[in-house]
Amino acid sequence: MTRYIVIRLLNALVVVIGVSLLVFLLTRAVGNPVDVMLPIEATDEERARLTHQLGLDDPLYTQLADYSVGVIRGDFGKSWWQGTPALELAMERVPYTLKLSGIAFIIAIIFAIPLGVLSALRPRSWLDKITSTTAMLGICVPNFWLGLLLILIFANTLGWFPTSGTGGWRYMVLPSVALAVLPLGRITQIVRSAMMEQLRELYVVTARSKGLAEWLVVTRHALKNAGITIITMSGWELGRMLAGYTVVIEVVFGLPGLGHLIIDAINYQDFPLLQALTFVIAVTINLLNLIIDLSYPLFNPRVKFD
């Protein structure tokens, strides 16, 4: 177990380094951020002075060396936009994104697993057709459009929930629902597919022929054996939520999470902040993948980490 964890952490380190290097190179390829930071009437001397202050006139290898040393020390420099340490600014937003993603993921799991199981137990029935169609719609509908629709109906028209901002639980309802719909559709399809595969296995036929109660066949045998597939794919969906889906939802609902901060960092071409955000997200997703892998023995005791 220890050896496996060490190897996975080393692999995660390689991935984080690779992602950080890629983002560093991409930020240097998009143009000079000085053009965004200074007014259009700024003189060439002012541009040159700011470029020198930011270290952007140094050779690329020098900038990369400085950046690498900073990453090792946990210092990404100060945000050019906010003037505060970039990593500190990124970490301040992590709780908002984790809270939103966590609530949305729980909503998706609560509905997706029973819907997927029932759909697999009654293939080609009216329940299966409704569930499959609804899941496909959830996948196809853009989450920003769904978010705006929820605001229009439940905030502006009915006045049940606030349109944006942070506060009590009422502020989290609409963004959580909007964020949960897409992974709910995907996970429902995953559960249905995994369960249908298990229900065709010989051990299920044998258990039924021995008179074992159907709910025990489904929960204790089929669902448990489908657990590795379900937990793996669901974990990937959670990773997508953290790294992608939340960006749009946080902007639509005005939530101060990582996604909203990423958009601001891109608009201001804030290289240190972008690099810090990428580092935080990459580390979070790699830790999430490790936790998912370590949970496999809970579903299949035959899985060993040698």
C-alpha cells in the first residue's frame, strides 16, 4: 500500500509539473500583458518600465528558472491584478468551489444511482425510456443556459431564491442544481450500463435461481461489483466539475470561486495568478484520483495494492 501511494504521488508530481510548464509557456505566447495593464495612451517608456518590473524582458529560460524556483518554494509571486500573493488568493477561493461542487455532486449521486439501477432492471420499459431521454437532455443542455433559466423562473419570476452572491443555503440551491444536471445525466448512464453488464453475469443468474431476494441480488452483488466502474467514472465527473463546469456556473451566479477567478485572471492576463490557479486545480484533481483508487478495495476485496 505504501509503495503504491508513493508511486502514485510521484506520478501526480510529474503531471503537476507538466501542467504547470504548459501553462507557463502558453501564458508567454498570448501577448504582452502590459497592453492590458496600461491605458492605450501610455508612452513607450512607461510600457518598457512596467515590462522590466514584471520581468517580462528577461529571456524565456530565465523566467522559467525563476518560476520553477518559486513553485518549489510555494511562491508564485504576487498577482499583478490584485497585488496580493497569487497562491494565497487562489486558496481563498477553494472553499467556495469545493462547497458548490460537493453539493452538486451529492445531488447527482442521490438521483443518478437509483435511476440508473431501476433503468437497468427494466430495460426498454417506459421508465427506462424516460430516464435515458432525461439523462441525455441533461448532458446536452448547456449549463449556462440552464443557470439563466433557473434564475429567470425561480429568482426573478417566483422570487424563491436570490439571483447571485453568497450567504445562506438559499444562495447555493440554484447554482448547485444547474451544476448537478450534467453529471447527473452522465452518471445515470454509467450506472445503467454497468448494472446491465453485471445483471447478465452468471453469478447473478445463479443467485436468482437459488431464490435469493431480488433486492439482495441487486444491492449486495450486482451493484457492489459495478461499484468500481461507477466510482471511477463518477470521480472523473467530479474532477470535470472542479476544473471546468464550475467556471461557467460561478460566473452566471456571481460566486467567488476558482472558476470566477480564472476568468478574471485570463481577462487581466495575470500570469502569476493563472499559474497558481492551475497548480491548485492540478493538485486537487490528482489527490481526488488517488482517493478514488484507494477506495477500490471497499467494492472489491480482491483488489490489492502491491
